[in-house]
Amino acid sequence: MLQFIIRRSLVALVTIWIISIVSFAIIQLPPGDFLTTYAANLAAMGERVPEQQLAAMRERYGLGQPIVVQYLKWMRGVLQGDFGRSLEWGVPVSTMLWDRMGLTVLVGLSSVLFVWSFAIPIGVYSAIRQYSLGDYFFTFIGLLGLATPNFLLALVLMWIGFAWFGQNVGGLFSPEYSNAPWSVGKVIDLLKHLWIPMLIVGTSGAAGLIRTMRANMLDEINQPYVETARAKGLSERRLIWKYPVRVALNPFISTVGYALPDLVGGVLITAVVLNLPTVGPLLVRSLLSQDMFMAGAIVLIISVLTVIGTLLSDILLAVFDPRIRLE
Amino acid sequence: MGASEKQGSLTSASPGVAEPEPMVADAAEEWIAVASPGQLMWWKFRRHRMAVVSAAVLAVFYFVALFAEFFSPYDPNAFDAKYKFVPPMQISFINGEGNFTFRPGVYGLISHRDPETLRITYETDKTAWYPIHFFVRERPYKLFGLFETDIHLYGLGEEAGDLKIFVLGSDRLGRDMASRVIYGARISLSIGMVSVFLSLTLGVVLGGISGYYGGWIDNLIQRVIEFIRSVPTLPLWMALSAALPNTWSQTQRYFGITVILSVIGWTVLARQVRGRFLALRTEDFVLAARLNGASDLRIILRHMVPSFTSHIIASLTLSIPGIILTETGLSFLGLGLRPPTVSWGVLLQEAQNIRTVALAPWLLLPGLAVVISVLAFNFVGDGLRDAADPFNR
């Protein structure tokens, strides 16, 4: 077990290292070096950057030095929590990110939980009542969820909320709480708003998982061991949840690893439409205005978090299923 | 010479193994029906009713997209300040005098300006009725850039004056949504095809190398695939497309986005191809071909690839929806295609804020087109996947 965890962690570390290179490449993507852009931006607003400060920044980011040196300098900063300066906002990236990152993780996690708690029972139901009305209904809903882009679903929901209930369903907080410090009231307010992005991201995420779960269950449900259990006189309910569901869950947990990256993408786009105070809108904005330190940092953190999530689900899988550890 | 003979007998033997029962039943007892694998696939595919319907829907979509100039009444970028946010027009068979006619037509519009908000609202004028003309001759265009013609499927005749027909409403600049959705289909549906073709090339080459040779190169390619699949790709593609130079022309941008999109698709295909190669590598017919001295390339192209093309076609079809959805998403965020290019994603960008959507919900209609085509591709892909292995079950 320990060996398995160590091996998986090493793979994750290598992945994270490659991610850091990719993120650095993203920062380098726009033509010209960012300092010139930065100075030009400030000059456009009528501010002058002292030559001294420019020189300090040039030294700080190793501009003009070989690309490897630039990468190492950037990485050293990142490890110390310094992601560079946002060119658009003129403040360190990290100060803007942490708040939003927390809420992003919250929305992502709650969507994952939502997806799991719905996809598993529905998948099981669809399998044991194959071709029933309910099965067709969930298959249809699932397919529709799969075919509808997240942002479209968000738009339609907002429109319904706006046109028929006269409510603005966007955001994560009511106006009176958005800038208030954390309090019980703010948490309750957050929970009131959270279900909408959860639902939107969840439906498309759940669709694929329901299908996986259903297919896995169908493979298991006619196995001899199920028959044996039934012959022993076990009640149908216990039988289903105790044997085939457990077996069917295994491939399911491993798909969750691959589902996570998609889910994160869904959260990003939905957040833009719903105008959530998460990193999604920030990422789009920074990309559109070529605020590359911001974009690179967001890509880096989001990807690393996803890799860690996948690692955790892998370890979880190994705990559940001893066969995995021997691989 | 000997090798090719053996091959011939092998391939002709395989359809005979699984005789199609349904067809033999109504034939004469002595007559033995021989169905080619293609026929078997078609029979199997036909049984999946949703897939057949979806295939028909897609055929219509692509047909309309191909002849967009003919099917759309107006130029997609022609604006008209007089008709901003006109709701979809009701098509009516009751003419201005209140009598029933067999010709469909539309009523005239009376515009009001709200004195406070200055917003223009439209009211239908039931006394003015204008018949829809079919195959009208106006606005000459060049079909495929070759044939000069001026026929459009429908439009309002000259008696309508400067009234325009907006079957799906108009947007904030008074552009006809119907024409825009039709032209958008051309971009959105073709981008799926083109990038799936690119990712197919990547997938078959890399997956083939991976599955056929195995060893360290397999290991390397598999690790790359795992890496791509374990990070959230959306932010990466967003960053890549944001980095496409702003100076690029519409066409350059289109191909840039296509390349970026196909980098998403190839991993799934490569996995599939590799799996097939691994499964087939140990099959007897591959061994037979190898013993006959066939070269690697010949074994791959003549013996292995034909036996899984149908699977590949099925998974190709299943990966088009993902590409269409990603393009729509990217363009919606302003990071994919950009106006004046018209794609469904670009059109949905117009519906980005809730105020506009509340005012003009018909701007969401391109989304419906996206949902329908993605659903249809999924169904057709499902049907093809079932049909790909006609000897199964």
C-alpha cells in the first residue's frame, strides 16, 4: 500500500513539474517581454515607472537571461508564494487569487459531491430497471446534459430565473454580503447561491458518470455471484448494494479521476456566465488582456489542484480495491 | 503470389462464418444469402432507430450549411438599424383581409419608441400581410465561389417594401438570426470535421506506433496521453487560443483554432487505436501474414487497419461533439473564433449578459442548434459503435 502511494505520488510530482513548465510557457506566449508591456500600459495611463524599479524587476524575473534561468527564478518565486505581478491590476497576483481560489475549490468540490451523490444511485437504478420508463427518462436527461454546453444551461437558467421569478441568480453572494467579512449570515447566503452553479456543472458531469455506472452495473448484475447471493435468500436491496454495486464502483472511482479535469473546465466557464467571484472570470479576463502572470498562475494552481484531486481519488480507489495496489 | 491467395481465401471466409439469419428466413431454402460486412453493418445500424433519425438530421444540417447562401435570405453581417431585436416573426396563413390563403406570409411591423427607456418595441400590423416568396431572385452571390446565381429559398417580394423577414428574429444590429444560424452552421459543423480529421491523423499514427511496436516508445506516448488527460485542458486551450496573434485573418484564425481543438481529440483516438492494435497483434491472421513475409507496413495497412476502420469511424463520430462544444465554449468566451466570422459560439456571445437574454431570448437559438447537432452526433456514434462489430451478438 505504502509503495503504491509513493509510486503514485512520484508520478503526480512529475506531472506537476511538467505543468509548471507549461504554465511558464503560457506566460512567455505573447510576443515581446511583459515588462515592456507593463511600462507601456502604465505610460498609457499617464504614469511613469522609475528606471530603477524597472531594473529591479528585470533582475527579479531574469529578463534578458537564458530561458532556463527565467524559469528557475519564476519557480523560486512560485514556491515562496510569489506568482509575479498582475499587469492589469498592478498588484501581486497572489493577493488577488487566494480568496477566489477558495471559492473555486468550494464550487468544484460541491459539484463533485453533487455528481457523485446523484450519479451512483441513478446509475444503479437505471441498471436494475433497464429499459424502464425511469431508465429512459434518466438516459434522456443525461444525454441532454451531455449535449448542452454548461454556459448555455447557465444562461437558460438565468433567463428563467429572471423572466419568471424576477430574480437575478448570478453571483455567489447577495449584494449586501459581497464585501462583508465572513459571518454566519454570509455563509447561509453563500449556500443559498451555491446550488445553481452546482446544478449546472453537475448535470453535464453526472451524465457521463451515470452512463459509466449503468454499464458497469449491467456487466455485474448477471454474474453468478449475484445469483448465488439471491439463492441464499438475501433481500434484493441488500444484495444489490452489498455485492454488484461495490464491484461496479471500482471502475467508477477511476473514471472520477478523468472526470475531474472536465469538471474543473465546466466550473470555469459556468463561473463566467454566472459572474461568480471565482478564478474563471479572472482567467478569461487576464487572457483577453494578455495579463500573463495572472493567467499562468491560474493555470498552474488549477492544474496542480486537479492533479492532487486525481491522486487522492487514486489512493481512495486503492483503499477500496486491493487488486489495484498490485497492478 | 502464395501470400495473396491465402489472404483472399481468409477474407472471403469471414463473412460466411456468421450468416445473417433474418435475411435467410424469407429466401428460398436452398439459396444461401451472402451478405458483405458492409451490409451487415447497415442492417445493424438500421435497427438503432435514433441513430437513423439523427443521421438524417445531420444530413439536413450539413446540406443546409453547404448551401448556406441559398438557404439564408440575407447576408449574415448585413445590419439594419430599423429592425433591432425584432422577435421571431409569426408565419401566418391568414392574409390582411382576414381570409385564409394557402400561401404562408408575415405581417408588417409597427415600431414604437418607449419615451422613457428609448427602447424600440415592435407590434405586428395585422392589416398588412405580405406573402413569402419562394426561390426569390435577389442579392446575387457566387455558389462555392464558382457559379453566379441569385436564387434564395425564401424572402419577401417587392410589394413588402423595405420590410424584412426575420423567421428567428434579429439581433442588436438588426441582423437576421436565421441567416446567421445557417452561416454559423457552416463554420461550427465544419470545424468539427476538420479537427477530427487532424486528430485522427495524430491518433492513428501515434496510437499505431504505440500499439504495434510497444516497448519504450509505447511507454512514452502513453505517459504523454496520461499527462494531457490528467490536467484540466480547458484553461490550457484557452491560453493557447488567446496567444493566437490578433493580426491573423479570419481563415488563419479558423485553422489555428482547428489545430488547437484537434490537440484535444487525439488522445482518446490514440488510446482506441492502440487497444485495437494490441488486440489484433496476436491474432492468427496477422501471424499468418507475417509468416508469409509481409512487411510491417503491409501488415498494418492491409491486414490490421481494415479490421478496425469501423471502430475508428464510430469513435470519430463520438469525438466530434466534444470539439463542437469546445469551439462553442471558446468562441462564447471571446477566445475562439471572432466576429465577423459567424459560428454558433460567436452568435451566443451576443447573449452573454442576462439583460440581453431577458430582452431577446431568441438570441439563445444558436444554442439549440448546438444541442441538436451534438445529440445527433452522439446517437449516430452510438449506432455506429454497435454496428461496427456486426458479428457480435
